[in-house]
Amino acid sequence: MAAMDVIVERLVSVWRIPLVRQKFPLLFLLISIVGSILGYLELVPQTYFSSSKNFVNVYFVKLSWGWTLLLLTPFLLISSYFSSSASYLIRCLLSLVVATFIWYVCTKAFLFIEDLTGTCLESRTSLVATKGFTSKATCRQAGFHWQSLDISGHSFILTYSSLLIMEETSPMAFLRTAGLPALYRTALNLLYVALNLIVMTWVWMFFCTSVYFHDPIDKILGTMCGLLGWHLTYGCWYQRPFSPGQLKKQKQHA
């Protein structure tokens, strides 16, 4: 597994560069703005990824939160081994509970806003509104088009998931030198590489979303919600005493 150790070492080295961690969140905002401009001006040709039915979108992006938890949960479980502390494990998993709560609230809020701000039109190109429809579901079931503020759930979840993974895998910088059993170390390395591949996939699909789908305001709002969810937790709350973030830091430096 020497090759895997080298890959992990290089990935850790990249994430330890201060500029990378500082600018990575802003990358999503930049892509959202530039991608929206490119899409609006039709400067990017149609490709396989311009269809919402592409394999990565259907089986990964639409299930992105599931993929994030599927890989991140065992990573945190194994990484907690070195601490031999149940409280550390609880705090690690609490971070995922908080993140899942933010994901759930935001996605439900987006759907509520979409219904609240929408109008049922006869067609996508029509300005004639039809009466009697107060939700996207009933409007579309009747064969009409629902025009509303459709905050991009993909822009939100791809931004938020990527930043969550960045934060929760940061202990790998010292875990790779911790005295973990060989089997645990191998599993941790594989999960770490897989999580980095998922982040790369999320960034690529975020770019595709920015170029091919949604109105610019929908994508920018979705991106801002993802950034806000990350900042309020890791940038504010987790910096305070007795928060999941600070308790984990105490264990890491113990």
C-alpha cells in the first residue's frame, strides 16, 4: 500500500496549504458567477453533462448527501479510534447530525419558497397564468409550467458537502502518523482518497450546474446558502467553547 500512502501524503499536503483552505469556499462563488455568465452567453457547447439524465447527476449528485454520509461516517468512526474516547466519537457524529439538520431545513425551505413565489403558466414561453394552482406539484400534474424562485438545491448541496468534507477530513494531517493498526490505517486511507475524489466530482458537477442549469439568481442563492451553512457552524459556532468543533480540537491536541 506504499502507493496509497504517497497519494494520501500528497492530498494532505495540498489541503495543508493555507491558501487552498482559505480560498476553496470562494471558489464555489466564483464558479457560480462565471459559470452563469458563460451559460447565459452560450459560450460553452452542449455536452454529455448538459443533460440532467447523465450518469453522474442521476446516481451521484441527486444522492449527494447520501454519498457524503456513506463515506464520511466510517472515516470519522475510524479516526476516533486513536482517541479511545466515546465522547470524542459522539462529538464527531454530532457534527454530521448538525450538518444533516442544515441540509434538511434548507432543502425544505427551498421547496417552500418555490411554492410560495410561484405562478402557474400555460407553458414555459407563455405569460398567461392559470388559476387554481398553488403548488408546483399540482401545476405540473395538470400539464402547465411553474414559474418561481427556484433556489438551486444542487448548488447548495455540492457547496455544503464539499466544505463539510474539507473540514471533517482535516485531522488526516496527524492521523496518518498516529499509531493505528494496519487494517484501520488502510481503511482510513481508502476512505480519505474516496472523499477527495467525491469532492473533485462535486466541484466538477457544480461547474456543470452553473453553466447548464437554473437561472443565475437561483444558483448564486443556492451557493450562498451552502457557504452560510458552513460559515455559521465551522466559522462561528464551532469556534466557541463546548461546541463539537472545539471539543474535537481539544482531543486532537491532547
